[in-house]
Amino acid sequence: MTRPLHVWLLSPYDTGSHAAWAQGYHNHSRHRITLLTMAGRFWKWRMQGGALELAGRARRLLAEEPPPDAVLATDMVNLPAWLGLMRAALPGSVPVFCYMHENQLTYPWPPSEKPDPTYAIINWLSQVAADGVFFNSRYHLESWFDELPRLLKHYPDYNHLELVEQVRRRSEVMPVGIHATAPADDGAQRSGNSQPPLIVWNQRWEYDKRPDRFFKLLYRLQTAHIPFRLAVAGENFRNTPTEFEIARHRLADHIAHWGYLPSRAAYIDLLGQADLVISTAEHEFFGISVLEAIGAGAFPLLPNRLSYPELIPAELRPACLYEDEEDLAQKASHWLTQPRPTPASLRRHIAEHYAWPVVARLYDDRITAATQERPPAVWMENGKRRGRRQNEPDGPY
């Protein structure tokens, strides 16, 4: 076992899944993780100017302790800007990684906004500046590198298309961790015989999750007199889409819960009661909320595209994945009229591949390997070297 390392984790948009990811790695890593974060708001300003604040905080840390062994920055960091601001303070031997939760090239822009390539270019320059790039799913990695050349070809010259393949070679998939435990057995349907099955929506209340498709399905089930109960959770960062207000009225007799749950414990308790989790998303780079619901015991019905096929074992995909809205309606109707427990094998798969202890070990091992490939950093204070780092070989200053 190698010694624990010290890792700086930079996250200028620390809310929602970004915050859960940072805290999850911090809590489960064998390394010492120092979180340098900023409030999760004003995402455009965070990408443009957050590097200034994060560099200032990093410099204050370096006035008190040696430099980190590695740096892990999210896709919301303008990494070249941050590295430029740190050029006289951070040793060049410290490996720097970029973690791609999402990207601003293939992420769908709201219908009311015109796509702005500025932020995609920040993502791209950050990847070029990093020693390694982590994507949260294979779908995310492939879709980014498929679209990136088309973006760069729009520019008149010096687009450096040859760098695309270079960066791709140092990119890899590192999933997000979740809190999950493997079940002892299959168990039983949680709703029991006295209540209809509980369908949960636990995704963001945003256009790219296509709540209109979700509620259209529920209206169809309602018209067909198929019993179900509904729990609508998830965060809303902007104005509530009109689909939710309409649905709250039309589906009032089915609603068991409505709205954001302020505590993690209450959220986990709700997932523990859910029988069915459905996604109708138009966009998904990973799928944390769906994995959390499956891990808690809900049966999934997911699109057979985006990142979802990666999450489900091959032998269960015919039951869990649907091709179109008609296929979804048929699968949902069949499951609700003949409910069955979520296979223990599916829950075990989630725990064995996505539980934080498993995922944190992947990150730790990769970061450790990177530091072993480089000479150790030297801490300079007032122009003088401040002793050798642990395991650093003897040699002249």
C-alpha cells in the first residue's frame, strides 16, 4: 500500500450532483482530499472568472503547507487560466486532472437561448491543459470527441485538430459514485397489496429531462385506469416548467409526494418506498438519480440510448430499456398491472460498480499511478527549499 496522497479538488460550482460528487470522494478516498469550492450559482461566471478565486485560495494554502500531490478539477474550472495564475506557486511536476461531469458542447441549450461556443472552448482548452481527462460515462466521452472536430472546423485557422486524438488517448471513463449497498435477497414489492405501486421522478425539473413525456405517459395510464401512486422530487434551478403545475392538478388523486426534499435522509427514505423509476430524458451524461433509485430497490424503465445502457447489465436490458414512447407505455402498463420486485442481481450490480467505496478506489489508484510517473514536487518558501517530501530520494538541492 502506497502512502496517502494530498489531492486538491477544485469545484467552482458546488451544488447538486457536483457537490455530492466532491463530498463523496472526500469521504471515501484513502487520500487526503482538500476541497476548494465556490457556491453553485452563476455558472457562466464561474467558468469565466472562478479561476481567480480558486487560485487565491490555493495560494493561501501554499503559504501554510506543501503543494498537493495532484489536482482534480471539474469541467466548470477554466483550467488554463487557473494554471497560469498558479505558475509561480505550483510545481510543474504536480499532475492535474480534469473531471467531466458534463460539457458545454453536447449539453442541450434551453430553447430560449442561443448556443455559445465560448464555454465549449473553455472545456476543450482545459482538457488540453490537463495531464488526464476523466469522463463520467463512455457515452459522454464518445459524444464529446465525436462532436468536437465539427466545432473546431468552424474556426478559420490554427484549430489544431491533431490535438483531438492526443487528448482522447489520455481520456478515460471514471463513473460517479453513489451511496448504495447490495441487497441480501430479492425482497418484495415495497408498496404491498394495499396500495398501488409508487412511481418516482427524482430528476431535475428541467427541459432536457423531458417532463412533458413523463407526464404524457402518466395521463395515458390514468385514462386506462391503471392504478399507480406518484412521487415527484428533484431540484428546480429556474422557473418551474408549466408541465409540473398542470400535472400537479391533473394527477392530484395519485400524488403521494410533491416537491424537493430538503434533507438527504428524507430523500433516501422516499427512494426506499419507490417501486418504479422512469426516465424520459432527452439528455443524460451519467444518471446519478436513476442509479440512486435502483440502488434503493426501484425497478427502472429507461431509454435505450444516452448513458443508460451502460448502467444496466446486458441480460436485464430487454426488461429495463425501452425504444420509444409506445414501448415505454407498454412496459409501464405491464409492470404496473403485474408488479414484481427489482432483481437482486441488478442492485448488486449497482453496488459493485457504482458504490462510493468502489469508485473512490478507482480514482485513488489512477491518481497514485500518475504521481509515481513523475518526480516529487518541491516546496519552496521564501526562496528556500523546505525539506524533502516523504519517500523523496536523497540528492543535491
